Amino acid sequence: MCILKKVKVMRVMRINKMNIDLSHKFWINLGVMLFLLVPACLIYPVNLQTLLNKWFLFDESYGHGLIIIGLIVFEIIKRAELPNLQVPNIKNASGCLLGVLGCYGISYVAALHEIELAGQFAFYGTWVFLLAGAFSFSIWRILFFPLSFFIFAIPIWDLLNPILVNLTSVAVSSAVEPLRLVVYIEENIIEMPFGTLVIADSCSGLRYLIVGLAIAVYALKDSHLPFLTKVKMVILAFILSIIANWVRVFALVLIAYYSDMESSLVVDHDGFGIVLFFVLFLPFFPLLTKLEKSTTPQQP
């Protein structure tokens, strides 16, 4: 019995030592991953500055960018026990170098043609290739979600802005007309007896759309729902985000009209929009919970 007990204790100590080593290696590797951002920042200072400027404008379309970065770091930390992440692999240095040079070439062409978005992709792509060079290309599979989640923090979504503005203008105009208010509506301009409202780019709802999709994707990442159901839930998040913005702009039109343009919300409605968005987006979560329960096998 004493011998068995001693063997058991030694085995537990060995397992604990292994866990400590894994944790120690992980934090070293996480430090390396963050350090690899340094050359990317040095190569693309302008692109980095552009992203930071957008992320620190908390009342603009990409004010959630720092939250996305925080979630990416959190998701990387959650993968601490994955073995392929623990052992750096320098054999992929040549592939990494080609990738970095390719990103630099894209950035150079983008700078010549003033394509800001391509330069930002090149900045991020450089870091991704440096990760592969340090840890092996298998890290892309291991960190697929956190690396791809970055798409919600870059201005690729600006391409949708004109479309969203037009949709908002049509939706709000269609909602206002039956009310027989004393207004004149032409495209995205609403003229009232006490002033004029313009459904500008900031009224497109782009911010709510990006945040809504990011919330949906993050909530579904560990879900066991069928793939098609996940797609439907993302589409639902898209629709809820769009409708939330339409309701926001429509409500602001009514507030402006009945307050003779005197309400403070006419000028400063950022907080109003955020609260309204989350209230209208709230049904997404109980529906997701209900679907999760319906697909979970019942215990006999």
C-alpha cells in the first residue's frame, strides 16, 4: 500500500509539473506573439495609426475595435493547453518571409493608389505570417477563430455605408409618410417647419451592424447548433441590427418634429442609439438559448 501511494504521489507531482511547464511555455509564447507585433508596427506605422485613430473614436463606427482586440487576446489565452501552440517551429521561416514580403508588396501598391484598406490588411497579414514563422503554420488552424475575428475591427465594412444610408432613407421615409406630418422628404433630406434633418453617413447604422454581427459570431463560436442554423442566426443578427437603426432614426425624426428641433437628442443621440440597439437586439439571446436546449440530447 505504501509503495502504491508513493507511486501515485509521484505521478500527481509529475502531472502538476507538466501543467506548470505548459503554462510557463504558453506565457512565453504569448509574449513572443505580442512582440512580433513590433516589426509589423515598424513596417506599417501609418496603417497602425489609422486603425488606432478609428478605435479610439468611441462614438464612431469602429469604436468597438479595442473590445475586439481584447476578445482576440482572451481567445488566444483560452488555447493555452494546445500542444502545437507550445512548441515554436523555425522551419517555416522561408514561407513566413515570402508572406511578409508579399504583404509589403501589397502595401506598397496600396500606398501608390491610396487604397487604405489594403494597407491595413497588409499590416495584419504581416503579423499573421510572423506567427506562422515562429510557431509553424498549424497555428492558423489552432487560432483560426481569434485571427479571423479581427475582421470586425477593420474598415472593410465601410464599403456597405452608401447602401445602408440609402436603405435607411427609404425605410424612414416610408414610415414617416403615412403619419401625414408637415415635412418634405427628398432622398436623404427631411425638411421640417423648424429645421432640416439629413440622414448622413453617420446614420447608416454601420456601427450597429458590425457590433450585431460580431456579437452573433462570438456567441455562436462554441455552439453545437447545425451549421445552417448558425447561418440563420447570423442573418437574424443582421436583420435585427438593420431594423434597430431604422427605428433609431425614425424615433429621432419624431423627436425632432414634436420638440421643434429643441430636444438634446437631435444633436447628441449616441447613447440613445446604443440603448435602443441592445433593447431591440435582446431577443437574439433567449432564442439562441432555446435552440441550444432543443438540440441538446436529453439524458436518459
